[in-house]
Amino acid sequence: MSLHQFFLILRARYRLALFIAISAVVAALVVSWLMPRQYTAQTAVLVDLRTPDPVAGGSQVGVVAPSYLATQVDIITGDRVAQRVVSMLKLDEKAEQRQRWLAATEGRGSLQAWLAEGLQKRLDVRPARESNVINISYKGGDAESTAQIANAFAQAYMDTNLALKTEPARIYAEWFDEQAKALRSKLEDAQSRLSDYQQKAGLVTSDERLDYETAKLGAISSQLTDVQVATTDSQSKRNARSDSVAEVMESSLINALKIDIGRMEAKVQEASVNLGPNHPQLQRMQSELAALRQRLATETRSIGASINTAYQVGKDRERELLGAVASQKMRVLKINKDRDELNVYRRDVEAAQRAYEEVSKNASQTRLQSLTNQTNVVRLNTALEPLSPSSPKTLLNLLVAAFGGTLLGIACVLFLEFANRRVRSVEDITQILDLPVLGRISSAPMVLSKTNNPRLPRPGRLALGAIKLENGKAV
């Protein structure tokens, strides 16, 4: 179906579509008028994850905010908070509430639980996006009671949050007190065994001999390290070229000889150009140059020999120190072996002491936590009595009814059209009969020209008259 065909069908049956749309709007208006008025009161609480614990001194920075807020929402919508609201507002003491409960349940179950369930159905709790604020909304038929119940839910949540923190702390405090008594008895037994062993073995708590031997071992090990470093340096110098060793390059005598050799080589080269090869002066210069080179080689070998001597001395010193380190290690190990038994008793005392102190600290901390009256939940505002009802939303209902009625009207028009198809354009004949159109006859009346002669209408004008089809044939 083309857009042109759709508009032809809609123009032919627009009264039906308009009637359906108007009927939907009127029905929505009547329903909105007859629906009971509902009021919504809203309050908000802030769950501060960064508030430090006044007893432990830490904050909840490690808690994942989305999951923590989801847990708080579950607490607010839970039975414990709802039943606390019933108790705070004394709803279970009202005669009309009891009568409603008896009529609905015939006295089965708990009145408080039944009232709490009814409150939960009208409660809406949602955490704010990208913040730690939780919005608490309550919807009811009375504006004043709606605000009271919303405020009661916020207060009941704060009380429940505090109770969830203090009740486990109270239980833990009692358990820690019992554990502290048992650990104190173990500490006293361990101290008694340590004292008996010290008196029996004649040992003291601190041993200066062990400290001295350990310090001596450290000094020998330090000397060994220094000797090994020097030996390694001497070995690397032995394996290197003699002229690239630092001692050779930094020697003032060798540097002076190199300068003299350079000058003499320049003089020999100049004399060889001006004098003959057998000239006495040239030969004397060559002899002096050879002597300087020989002296340079001698000095270089002397430095290499001193490096080799230092390497041999270092290796001998290294072997001596290795033996001294091994001997000192045996001496220290022997002293440690004599003290192992004493250390066992000492560690038992220290472990018992640490356990007792930790349990005592936790006992004191949980005891203080059980007495705290502070929580990390803060009331942001108080729900006020709503001035206007939140539902029904008449304007929104009318817009939805108008949109839905329009769609329904168009759907009904198309259904009736396809149930009883009519020819409304040339395109309909072409699609139905699958035959080419040879000509068109307009349904417009004949008009007279200025000469009173009849004039046919212009060709090509679209005829919009309805032609009924039966079995694919026009009738």
C-alpha cells in the first residue's frame, strides 16, 4: 500500500477514526475523574561512606558504594523497618485497622506483620543516581498520614541501622571477654614455664656474647666483600690492554713520556726530510726516540706487574677471610643452638601476650561500639504534607488516550477497508486486476465554454468515486 492509497482510505473513513479517538479521550477523562486521589510524600537520607568510625577510627572507603546502597535499600524495604513503623505510629492499636485485618485474614497471622506488608506495598525506595542519597517515597489516600508514614520510615531506618551496628558489637563484646580470660590464663602459664627454664639452665634474657659474635661475623663479611671487590677489579685490569688501564692512563710519568715521544717523532720526521738517512744528527734523534719508547714500555710493564701483585695478594687475603667467615659462622650457630630452647619459651610468652592484648583491644572496642548512638545515616529533609495529589495524572492520561485512540482508529479503518476492499484509485485497479489501464473517465460534471458548447473535462483527472468489487470484478 502506498502513502497515497493510505490517505485515500483515511479520507473515506475519517469519521470512524475520529469517533474512536474522541471516545478514548472521553473514557480516559471519565476514568481519571472517577479514580481516587493519591498523595505522595517524599523524604531523603544520606548514607555517608566516608564518615569515620568514632571507636575504630577508620572509614568505609573500601566498601563498594553501589552494593552497599543496594543493601541499605533492602533494609528500608524489609519487614523489620516496616514493623518498626507500625509500632512507632501505633497502627496496631487502632480499632479500624484491627477490623480490617479480621475481615481480610479472619484472625490468622499477625496484625503487625499484615499492617507492615500493606505499608511496604505503597513504599518506593530508590537510591539517587551517582550519589549516596536514598529517596524514600510513600503513596496513600490521605495527605497528612502519607507524610507521617514517610517520616516514620526514615526514622525507623536510622534506628534499625544503628541497631544492626550495636547488636553484633554487643554479642562480640561478650565473646571477646570470655576469650580474654582464657588467653590470660595461657599467658600466665607460658611466663611460668619461661621463668622455670631460665632458673634451671642459668640463662638470661639478653646475651651480649651473641651480639658480639654476630657483630664480628658482620665485620669479617664486610672485609671479605671489600677484598673480593678489589680482587675482581685487579683481575679485570689484568685482562685488559696495558695502555687502557686507569693507572697507566693516569700516570704523570707515562703521560710525560708520551709527550716526549710525540715531540721526538716530529723532530725525526722533520730531520729525515732535511738530512740524509746516514746523518749523525738524525741517527742520534732516532736513538733517543728508541730509548724513550723503551722507557715507556718498561714503566707500563711495571704498572702491570704491580696490578698482578695486588691481584695475588687479594686472592690470598680472600681465602683467609673465607676461612675466618666459615669459622665465625660455626661459632655463631653454636651459640644460637644453645639459645634455641630459651627462644621457644620466649616466643610462647610473646605469642600469648600478643593474643591477649589483641583480644583485650577488640573486647574494649566492641564494648564501646555496642554503646554508641551514632550512625553514618543523616536525615536530609522532612516529608511535608503534599498539597496536590500525585495521581491520577489527568493530562498525561488524556495524551496517552489521544495517541492510543488515534492508533486504534487507524487500525479499525484499515481492518474494515481490507475486510471489504473498494477501488479508490487507479493503483487499486492495477494491483487487483493485474492489467494495464488504457484510459480513465472522470466523474466530474460537463461544463459549458463561453460559446455555450459543451466541454469535456481535462483528461488525466483522478476519479475518486467508490467502485465495489465482487470476486475481483467491478460492479
